[in-house]
Amino acid sequence: MASRKSRPERRQEPLSRERIVAAAVELLDTVGEGGLTFRALAERLATGPGAIYWHVTGKTELLAAAIDAVITPVLAGDDTGATPQEAIRALALGVFDAIDAHPWVGTTLAQLPRTPGKSPMLRVFERIGRQVQALHVPGAAQFTAASALLSYILGVAGQNAANTRAARANPDRDAFLDAVATAWRELDPVEYAFTRDVAGQLRAHDDRAEFLAGIDLILAGITADRADDRTGP
């Protein structure tokens, strides 16, 4: 009787930090930061939690690595030939779109401990800072200018991501904005005079366009201060 050849076992891709982080991003995109546990991640990777701990020390490190994985492609752009303003706008919009695609990034950033030199956004801050220097902002104002830009980017992108999550329950964006604008128009005209006046703009606004308009306002202020320094007494 001829012996039956044994079927070769399918070789699984070896577990690596890169695989773990990629699986964590997929899990975060699916269930959010609350659903990211080492047990759920182990099931996705068909391994045991202990094998994951060999590559990452805990959830904090894993979240930071997942944010880095999302942000790294944004930093791959080439600024050659771009003005500092154009480079900052492109970087800002890249971060905005990345957080829009991965809403958990905005909330997770706020939860990570403030470990010196370990922030996942430190490379974004560095890129912004170099462009601020290219604008010839005075040295004493460079930290403030770069910090203001980064805070605006993360704050607005995070709020937009939160709105995106809320909008999933109201998939008709136009109808949702119309309802909010209508509610604004019905507010007390004395207490909410401004809010009532801009209610119509809320209906028609574009999130990305408004975000970039805010970046331009900050850049205009930065360059205006620089011009004042050159022409001052």
C-alpha cells in the first residue's frame, strides 16, 4: 500500500511588532480604543497574549505605535519646491485626513501620558517647527508659533473626528446640519446673537475648507508679526 504523502503545513507569517501594530490599527478602526485589548488582538493574530507582550510592553506603547503608524505616511511627503506656508498647509491637511480616517487617534492622543520626548506627534511638531523657521519667525516666537499650529491641527481634527463618529448615527450630513442650523436660528436673539447670524454658514460649510482657512489665519498672524518686527521702530 502506497504511503500517503503528508501535506506540508502552511507556514504562518512570523509574529512581528509591525504585524501587531497593523492588527491593532485594524482593530481600533473597527471597535475603537475601548475595544483594543490584548485578548482581542491575540485572537485577531491567532496567537497568545504572551507572544504580543514579547514585542510591546503594554497598551500605552501599543497605542502610541498605532498612532505613529497612521501618521508616518503623512510625513512621507516631499516639501521640495513648496513655500513654508504650502508645506504647513499640506502637512496639516494630511494629519486632518488621517485622523478623519482613524477617529480614535484624536481621543487616544489625549489619553496618552505626557512622557518627555515620547509623544507620537513629536515628528509633526518638528516638521511644523522647521517651516516656522523657514518663515524667519524670530527665535523667541518660534515655539509659540509651532505650538499654536499643532494645537489647532490636533484640536480641530480631533473635534471633526468626534463629529464623524456622531454622524454615523445620522448618515445624511446635509439633513443633520440643517437641523442644527435650524436649532441655532431658534435660539434667544439676545443671548445668542452671533450664533444665530452664522447659522446659515453652518448649513453650507465644508469641514476641510474651514480647517484650512483656520490654518491660513494662523499663518497670516505669524507672518504679520514677522513683518511688524522688520518695520518696527
